[in-house]
Amino acid sequence: MTTAELAPVSQHPVEPPISQPIEPPADRPILDPTKAAAFPAAVLPVLRNPQLRKNVAHAIDVIQAKRTRLVEEKTDWQELRSAASGIRDEALSHLGTYLEQFEERCTAAGGTVHWAGDAADARRIILDILREEKASEVIKIKTMTSAEIQLNPFLEAGGVGVFETDLAEIILQLGEGEPSHIVVPALHVNRSQVREIFARRMGLKDLSDDPKALTAAARNYLRRKFLEIPTAISGANFLVAETGSVVVVESEGNGRMCLTLPRTMISIAGIEKVVPRFRDLEVMLQVLARSATGERMNPYNSIWTGVTPGDGPQRFHVVLLDNGRSQILAGKTERQTLRCIRCAACMNACPVYRQTGGHAYGSVYPGPIGAILTPQLMQMHHAQSLPYASSLCGACYEVCPVKINIPEVLLELRSQVVHQERRQTLRFFDPMYLGLRIANLLFSRAWLFHAAQRLGRIGLGLFTRRDGWIHSLPSLGAKWTQTRDLRGLPEQTFHAWWAAREKEAK
Amino acid sequence: MRASLFITCYNDTLYPETGRAVVTLLERLGVEVDFSPRQTCCGQMHANTGFRGEAFSQAKRLVQMYQDTETVVIPSSSCVAMIRDQYPGLFEELGNEGLRRQFAALLPRVLELSEFLIDRLKVEDVGAYFPHRVTYHASCHGLRALHLGDRPYRLLNKVRGLDFVPLANLDRCCGFGGTFSVKNAEVSSAMMAVKLQDILQTGAEFCTALDNSCLMHLGGAMHRQYLGMKTIHMAEILAGAGPGATSNESMTQAEAVQ
Amino acid sequence: MSTSSESRQQILKRIYAATGSEADQPEQAAAQWSALPRGYIQAGSMSGEARIERMVERLREYDAEVSECEPEELAAAIAAQLKASGKRSIVAPAGLPPEWLAPGYDWKIDRDLQTEEIEKAEGVLTACFCAIADSGTIVLHHSASEGRRVITLLPDWHLCVLKASQVVETLPEYFARCQTPPALVTTISGPSATADIEMTRIKGVHGPRFMNVILVRDDRSKTRLN
């Protein structure tokens, strides 16, 4: 018997979503910020996909309801947020110290720590380890960090077969599809489609389309892989500096399989994943589970330290990834971006994400956190439309377990984008840029402002119909009038009314 | 009690009736209202779009203008939020200690309209009459930046003849977001459509709020779609003393632009 | 493209530049860590009996079968659970008390068992380190009586012995119980689950799908205090 209820996230961190129509699209979604379309254009196909929008909204509603219930139950929720935020800030303000401590302790426990300056470094380090191990296949626990560095295609090209082990990822990998949602990446694929994929790729002719049977088919399919492939790659939810331990948080159990059965384990983690001490997990684990999936605790947490003789992988590597993070660390307002624990609460709360899903962000990291993280990882050379992909409503800040003031960072990044772009010739005649420069001049003197109001009334008067409303405007105004009317400018401004009233009084 | 009205650039231009209503309301409550004709804009539009440098000069102007004012009342949550949340950072960055101190002294004297009524005047019943079914839309700035809480409800509760219907999904953004409404017009419209569904469900004749910005967006769509519903700033409800007093729609009929 | 040690130097250099410190500052870090705000609930407020009730309630929410016994009845309780299960081949960590190993079963004592052997076993019997009532969590530190991680992962049924004295109410209380941080931890809060197919929640993907917990009431004295 099945219950229609959203289950916990299959793994933290999780693969970002891409929207996708029910039929495979002619052009596939691109999660590469150097190639993806700007946000306003990227949303268009999604907005026209009712099925996907409905699925996203439904998924979000279920998680939000669960989260709300548990947050209300947790009477010390705000204190936990303060503590979580403090712990992450402390880790960041002494990041060098903690990373060195982590390295020392992990190494002492038999692990090997590698440092990767950028994505290419990380990919090369991992492939080199695999070559040394003579590994022709790897099993993977889903990790956003590996997607960030585009690891899978690189390994495949290097002759290593990559097997994802999260259920949604298998559905997508075997069906050659793309994830469409961060929490339930394959929610756009219905059961008969899954049946068709599994029957074909797993050779199971008599498979039914009951989700229980399909899950069992995946369980069996993966069983042999877990038992036979001796090399695994994971991410890390947290790195504990005090002990040199790695923490992985999950729901399906594939994580435990990957980090227990193989001979060699490679964990890749952004340098910001550090928490100072073991005890800090008492805060982080409480806020993570509730924020991400609305559970008091997700099914499995695994913590391990280097190598334990006789138990689990006997060769363990950690790859610490910078890839732009040390630069974000340097920014006074920007640094809080790195507090993120990849819970996805922000995107579950985001009214923009609710309409667009994740694909439109054109990045491994979507939603509010993606809007601030992605452009910064790109050193503001790409994804400049993302800081504007927000109405600044603040819902994300309200739910963020580590209190990242996402709107504050969005505003900072917007000013960086404008600073970058305003000198470009093409922006000089951009109506938005031109309009705002002129507006600033007009606001500097009341008489200029008033004159502009009069001119504006005359100008807009040309577009105002008998009913006193404007139904259509050109240029930038057209973006307003494509779905909304605008009431015509009243004959008398407030200040003119006041002046007249003053005059009358005298 | 004296209060200076900061009408805001967009209300001055697009919704003067809101300003007139604020004056009517405050004078009825015995407040002496003044208005500085030099005022223009608080700088929010520029700051929020990334034109930080431009916002500096506007912030300076505003602060200098209200040096000696007892209280500044603003019928717009987002402008108050700009002053409370962003001005501190701006003045810090400007590095002018004198200005920063001037601003710090002014800050506690800047109030949003419902804050002024409830916290300063300590009044809930403002003697209003508005015999219509009304729902209240909580703007994001009012909700999350100013934490207006139950102030709007306490005021609406005391309006004679008003039939209040609560709005579902109250904390969900309507999609206006300032320049977001044109930079990401399609998403803005999608969010607006969802919001309108909730508003229509209430069966209200009027959707009110403490921000004309949201109402311009929602009301514009209502008008486009012949939805048979109107938007109205809460100041106009509170100022209303007679049947069918003011509304955006009837304003237009009474003072047609053409 | 740099070698790892060059990268290490460059990355640390950038980090220390970004955080405004010349070099490693462990004392300052320690001081600031100690000053962090911790206003959240640390110790639980439930009575002993209420805590146990909450633990059992949460375990049952996860579809675990929970039975209670007095300390002197433990071996018999284990035997009863094994009998009821209908299973024969059971993995056991090498450090289990011998009286727990009820006769008549195919006990696979884990002294470096091959993975294939564990895979073929029908169940596993272990102790545990601690359990957290608030979230219904069983915590394993993989000691001699809890066993290697693989033995509580591959078999489909986990029979777990939990003493009432091991039950705490809150997560911070578990951390307080760790004198020194453990090297290996697995926390289990219900069976694995997924909702990846049409949002339908399916329990038991990887890892044991069934769990029975024997709750040993070592918290009750003969005169029933508390």
C-alpha cells in the first residue's frame, strides 16, 4: 500500500532540477552558466508547461507543509538558526585554520587530502586516483559539487563508467533524461515511462508499473553494482575539523552502500563545508533535516574518519574544492553565501522558483541560493541575469536555517552587475539604464521632477484611452502592458493639490 | 501632534488620491500635517536595480530635508523598508559621519502609516465607514521587513460596514518586485495570476494593501481582465466617511484623464 | 593546472588573505567557538517514563516492532523474536554476549565475514550505542557489540537490543554522551525511503527494510522509582 506523500530527499546535496516537457524537448536543458540562456528567456518554455508547473508546485507544497509543522513543533527553532548561523560564520572566519586541522586529523586517520584550485584540478585529481586504482567503473552518490565541476562526462571520456545510485538519477541516467526538480528530480516522469525505461534497460519484460515494483527493480539492479564495483565517489554534507571526519546525510541507503562496500572512496567537498567541532553537528543535523524534507531526522546519517581497519573502504581520499569560493569569502556582504548547507529550503519557499522550477536558472545551483552563488562562482562573468531573478520578497531569508540574507546579497550583486555593464556601449541606449540615469537626474531637483511629471502626463496621455487607462505601451513599457493595464496619470499630482490647498488657505 | 508626509514619488505621480486620503485621515485625527514640496524619491528603485551610486544622492536629500521634523509618515511599506534596511549601509559607505548621525537621529522618527496610527497615535478606530467586502494583501516589505503584524487588521476591524475576508496564502509574493515586474515580466505575471486566484476566491469587491506598488500590479491585471474587482490603498478606506467613498476606479471616472 | 600541493598553498593563501589573518590562529578560533550562542534546547525535560514512551512511539511510527523485557529476560526475549521471525541465518558481531546467541540458528559470527556471506544472511542482531527519543533515532558506533557497518546494511532484518538507560530525549544529549567524538557513526531513523516515482512514498530502498527493537527496561528498580 502506498501513500501519496512526499518522501525525504534522496541525498544531500542533490542534483539541481531542469524543467522539461513531457515529450523530450528538441533542445535539451543546459545547466552550464557559460552556455545557458539568460533567466528571462529561459523561463519561457517552463511557463508554458502546465504539467511541470503543477508538479513543482505540488512537490513544494508537500515539503513546505511538513517543514512548517516541524518548525512549529520545535520551540527552539530560532535559537537553532542563530546557533547554526554562528557555527557556519565561525567556520568561515577561521576557514584556513579549520581546513588545516581537518587535513591533519583526516590524514592521521589514514585518509589522503587533496586540494583543487578549480574544477579542472578537481576532475584531474579524481581521474588520476581512479587510474591509479585501475578503476573502470565507479558508483556515485549524487552530489551537487560533482555536477558543479561537470565530473561525469569527464570521467566517461576518460574511460570510466559512472553509475549513479540515487533512484531518480537512475531513472534519468537510463532514460537519458535530465533532472527537473531538486527534491524529486524525476517527478516529470510518470510510472509507465519509468516502467518502459527499466524494462528496456534492465531487461525486465514483465515488469509492472506499480511504484513498489519499480523501486524493487531499481534495488535489485543496483545490488550487484554495490557489491561488485570497488570504487565510489561521494560528496560531503559536512567536514568536521576537530576530528577529520566526513558526514553524509541521506534517505535511500545508497549512500551507506557506497561508503561501506567499496575498497576505495573519494569524497569531494567545497572548502566551505567545514564545521569546527563534532558537537556542532547537534545543531546542523537538526536544522538540515527539517529544512530540506520536513523530517526530524532523515533515515541515515553516516560519519566516518579516514580509514577504519577492517570496516569500509581502506583507501580514502578527500578532494577539497575552491573553484571561486575563496574569492566569495573575501566579500564582506558576499561571505554569508558560503554558509549554505544545501538544504533547498529557500527554493521551496521561493514564489519565483515555484513558477519556474530549476532549469531556468541554467546552473547546477538553482533557486535563491543559485541566484547568488552561481554568478559569484563565475566571478560575475556569467549568469548576470540571476541576481535579478527575484522579486526580493524575502521568503528565502525567512526560512534559511543559517540565516543567509539572500536579498542583501542579491542587491550587492545587482550593483556589481550594473557597475560592470553601465560602461558598455550597448547598455548606454538600453531603455532601463537610460531611464534610470535620467530618473536620478530628475529626482535631484523638485522642479525637474515636477516638469517630468507634466511631460510624462502629456506623453502617456497619447496612450490613454477613454476609460482613463493605458492598455498598450511601447518599448520597456510593453513589458508592463503585455499583461496589465496602467491607469493614466491623474491630472493633478499630490504636490499640486497640496500647493493649491495651501494657496486657498491663505 | 505634527507629522510630515513623505508621499513617495510614485504616489505623487500615480495615486495622489492616496495622499489626499492620508491628509484627510490624519487631520480628522487631530494631526497637523505638513508637506515639503522639495521631496522627490527615497532612492529605492535605483538601489534595488543595482544603481547604488544614484541611490546615495537621493538618500542624502531625504535625510537633509527632514532634519527638524517631528515624525515622517509614509504610506508605503517598501519606502520605509528602504530607509530602515538599506539607508544604514548607504550612509556607512558614504563615510560622512555628520550625515550618518543625522540619519541615525531621523530613523526612529520615520513611520509607515499603520505604524503611525497604532504605535504613535494609539488609535484603532479612525472613524471610518466603508460598507464593502474587502480582503487585505500583505506586501512583502510590510510583512517581512517592517513586521507590521496585526496592525492592518486592527485598523480594518474597526471600519464600520466593512466585511473582511482573509486572503489565503497571505505570505506569498504578488510578483511586483519593482523593476522585476518588467525585467522578468513573464514570471511576474505568472506569480500575479496565482495571487489573483487567491484574491478572487475571497469574493471581495476590493483588495486593499498598504502599498500602491503591489496594487498597481494587481489592479492593472484586474482591469485588463474585467475581473469586477478593484484595488484601493488602505488610507482611502480609513479616510472614507461616506458610502462608496473612494476607489481607484471611481476616481478615474470622476477625474477622467481625457 | 597545478599539482595538489601548489593548489594547497595558493588556496590557503587566498583564504588567509580573505579572512584577514596572516597564519593559522587556533587559539583565536577556539575562543570564538566557545563564545558562540547556544540558546537552543540541550537537555530534555521529559520524565524517564515519558521519554521511553516517546521512543517507542517514534519507533512504531517507523513501522519498527518494539517489544519490552526486563534485564534478566533478555536472552529469552531475543530467542522469542528470532522464533517469531521465521529466519535462520543471522549475522552477529563478534563482541555480542554469548547468551544472546539463541541455539538452533545458523549464526554467522562476524570475524571478517565475506560480503557474499553477509548478503545471503536473513538478519542481523546487534546492540547499539544510544537512541534519541525525539526523532526515533538509533545510533551505532560500530563497537564490538554493534559490529562493522556492512552487517547492519546488507541483511534485510535488523534485530536491535536497546537498553532504556541508553535512551536520551534530544540530539544534543547524544552528543553530550560522547566522551570523545567517535570515529564511525551511523544513525538510523526509520527505514530508507524514496518518493521519486510520482511522489509515491516507498519505504525500504537500500538497507534493512525491517527492524525489531527489544527495549530492555534496565531503568526500573525493583521498587519502581521514577
